[in-house]
Amino acid sequence: MVSGGIGFWEGEQGYAFGVSGVTENNKYVYKVALTGNSQGDFGGGASVGYQWK
């Protein structure tokens, strides 16, 4: 999955972009995200999860 968003607060802008998915055996879920704003700040994050079935 690919996702994106934008937000506004007190004259400033923020935006985000992310990618997530599941491995072929449906056991692991992964997510990666990047963020930024109109002040020139940037951030990011990543995670991995395991599904019991």
C-alpha cells in the first residue's frame, strides 16, 4: 500500500508519505514513512510486525 497526506496549521504546512505491505507468507508486516513541513524539517520512521495465525 502507498499512502500520503497533507495538513495545515497556523499558516504552516506538513506532509507525509508512506509505504506498507505484507510478506508473501502473511507473517511479517512492514511500514516506512517520511514526513516534512514548510519549515524545512524532515523526519521518518520504520516498523516491522509479526502476525500469529
